[in-house]
Amino acid sequence: MTFPINVYSAAFASAFATTLATLPLWRNWCRRTGLLDEPGHRKIHEAPIPLAGGLAVLTGLLVPLAAAVVLLKFNVIPFAHTDALVYGLNKRKLQLAAIALGAIGMTILGVLDDKHELRPVHKFSGQLLIAVLVAAAGVRITLFVPNVAFSYAVTILWLLTVINAFNFMDNMNGLCAGLGAIGAGWFAVIAALDGQYLVALIAFLTCGALVGFLPHNFPTARAFLGDAGSHLTGYLLAVLAILPHFYSKLDPRPWAVISPLLVLAVPLGDLAWVVVLRWRLGKPFYIGDTNHLSHRLVRAGLNRRTAVLLIWLAAAVMGGLALL
């Protein structure tokens, strides 16, 4: 079944426009409530920056999704594939509800961390709770092993790893959101080409919401993602890597399951590098430093904008390999 490309375009455009339009509102709210990133420590900005990105991206994702569900329920905008889409939503309604609740929970956890600097154990516990919720709803990895306990363990480990990989990558303007948008874009294309229209729509929504944030953050930042945004971005990309069926009996390519690793190779590779380096230096892996790929490119002579663009390019190329 060929799904209409204009529906995919509408998903991307609605999420993009919602994030872009609501971010100034969230920015003002952050100023009023004191949810700001103050200058100092390893930060280079000279004035407080609102941590509004995560809230705006969440709005850009959930508002179009809720509107689409309402419109489909009342058949306001019928098109040729309405029945198929409604069937898919009904079949996966529990999973979609868990994913949406997880996104809200991850954003709230990040806001609390932005506001109160949660202890690592508390932040990790929140991440773990949300990961268990998503796995319990049926969004799980199997890796061809017919064992429920194994599936839960691998899924939870994957979610926690990708969430923290994107959290670690939020160290330069546009870097985390751009990598998230590129990853979501590749997942959208892969799912769309394979006829997995519901997964593709969620990925296009995610991509559009993140791209809608970028004009406020790159190259000059008027808002930051904050931990709320980086947690949300990592969570969404981790989920998008689980939802598609990369292997089927009709298309038996077992190696296709490495596609998510290729799409997310840059943030995962950076995470592995800094964790190993901190371990070798005898430092806690959760304490930030300036040994990320972006920092090393700047120390090599690139300016920050060029370093971010180069990392985006690397992520785009790796995603292209996943498509192949």
C-alpha cells in the first residue's frame, strides 16, 4: 500500500509550525518561572537563556498528534487511507498512549533536573521508571530471542543508553536537536519506504518538532533544549528505533536490525568514547567534561558552528548507510 506523501508532509509541517510558534510563549514562561540556564562553569553564554526547547518540542509533537486523532475520530478530513490509519491507531493505542505518557514524563523529569539539579540516582530512577512503562506497553526489542525477560532487559538498556547519549550531546547550539532531527528523518524515510505508515508519521512529527526548534537555537541561541529537551529527544529517538520492523519473513535480511545503530552511530559513539575515557581517568561517567567529539573538533581549530555542521553531516551519512 502506498501511503500519501502529503499526509507525511502535513505531519512534519504541523509539528514544525507548532514548535516554532509556541517556543516564544514557553520562553516567556521560563523567564517568569526562573527556568533559565545561568552563565558560568563551562558555559560560554553571557546572559541567562530560557530552557524552553523541551517544552516547545513536546508541544509540537503532542498537539498535532492529538488534533489528528480527533479529526480521524470524527472523520473531518477523510482521505483514501483513513480506514487503514484508524485501524493502525486502534491496534497500537496502548503503545501510543504509553509513548506519549513517557514523553511527558521524560520532559517533566528534565524540567525538574533543570530547575533543581537532581542527584544522578534520582534522575536515573526516573529514566528507569519510564523505560519500564514503555516496555510494559509492548514497545520492546526481541533480537530473535523468544524470552520476555530478555526483551525487557534489552529494551530498558537501549532506552537508557540512547536517552543519555543525547543528553551528553547537548553541549553546543543545535547539536542535540539537529542530530535528533536527522535521526528521526532517517527513521521516517525507512519506515515510509517499508509501508509502516504509522511509525513514519510519528517519526515525521518528531523530525518536524525538532526542526521547528532549531531556528531558536542555531547558530545563535535564544532558547536551550535543557535536560528536558535532551531527555525528550533521546527518548523519542530510542522509541523510534524500536517501533519499525527492520526484519520480516518477506524481506529476510537479519543484518537490517543494525539500522538503528547506524542512524544513531554518532551520539552512541560519542557516549561510548567519553564513558570509557572518564573510566580510564578514574572519574564518574555522569560528570560532564569537554572531551566530546564537538569539543575535540573545536580544539582542532574549527569554530563551533562548523563543528556542529560537520557532526550533522556525519550523522546524515551514517543514516544513509542504514537506508541502504
